[in-house]
Amino acid sequence: MKLTLKIWRQKNAKETGKIVDYPIDGIEPDMSFLEMLDVLNEGLINKGEDPVAFDHDCREGICGMCSLFINGEAHGPDRAVTTCQLHMRMFKDGDTIFIEPFRAKAFPVIKDLVVDRSSFDRIQHAGGFISVNTSGNTIDANTIPIPKHDADRAFDAATCIGCGACVASCKNSSAMLFVSAKVSQFALLPQGKVEAADRVLNMVRQMDEEGFGNCTNTGACEVECPKGISLENIARMNREYLVASMK
């Protein structure tokens, strides 16, 4: 395939960025999107030009680092996949593809397509810890009876990989889907109820301090989430927050 890539180039956080056109040829439909960028960068390096900086690690849809805004969609036109799982067969010969970083005040651009998502780390740190009995009478977690429905919902929430697609897809750059997933995975389990009130209050406060917007109730975050995190988690977080605020 022959393609025209329109890629956001930005030298660093202080410089002004711009879209730069890159024609590319010889792209196979079975290549992943990141493999296509590797081909582009190899050509740029061979010509003595600065390669396009983009974030990635596992390339298996687990780490959430490959956060790209492709043709106006977080992780591109496919559903329930991360950018590293997106294949070039989703595009056609002759297509023009816009590739940008995730846009949010709380996700400042570091270089080109790489953004600083350490705000997510600080939100999780604000959540604190889970109490563990180290007195010698520690109870095996597997011996604690948990309703299967609660266990399944907690596991579904825990599949969040923190990629930030929810933030990039929201017109308010809200992080409520991410935060609610992290709150829910513990709020549904008995091990997480000891610090439940402090956890939700601290995480929501940190989310606001980081500069994320409020929920728009449009559901774009759930649609674009590569792991299908449900909006039900936001409702659960709101309930947890209300109860904690009244204590």
C-alpha cells in the first residue's frame, strides 16, 4: 500500500508542534500500525532525519503505552484493540492517515507522539494501599467467600490498562472511567473495603488536582476503551464518593 501519513511533530514540551506529511510505500496489510511506523522511522534514519518518537512496550495490548490518536479516534478505527494490535488492513491503498498524540491538559506532550501520563500514576498512588494482616494469622485470600458476580465485575474493572483512551476521547478530557475502574476493582471485594472511603476521596481529589475535566455522560470513553471498561464503574464510583463524603 501507498499511504500519506500526516504526523504531529513536536521537538519538546516547550516548542510549538505541527503536522508534517510523510509519504510511505510498501506497507503490507498484515503489518501492525507500529510496524508501519517502524518502517517509516527506518527510512527517516537512513536519510539522516529525526525519527518520529512514539511510545510502546509490550506490543501485546497489555501495557497501554501505545497511545496514538489516529484519524480522530483513540487507538484508531478498530474496536477493543490498542494501537499495537491495530493492523494496516483497516486502511486502504492511497489513504491519508492523521496521527497525533493524546490531547489533554493533564497529558502534556513530551516529544512528537509521546505524552506524559504520570498523572495516572499519581492518582493511583493517592489511592493508597490494601491492608494486609502480617500478625502470623494471615488469611488466604482464596478462603474469603466472594459472590461470583462481584468477583467478575471486580476482574472486569481490573482489566483497565491505563492507556488514557478514555481521556483522549472525552471532550472534557475526563479521567473518570480510569479512576472509577481503579476504585471499583477494590470496592467490590472485601479486601478493599477497609480503606474504601479514604481511597475514593483521595483518588477523586487527585484527579481534580491533575486538571482532568468532568464526565460528559456521552459514553465516548466506553466506546473507545480497548478493554471495554463499563460506564457502570463511574456510577459505582459516584456512589462510593457520596457515601464516603457523608461519613
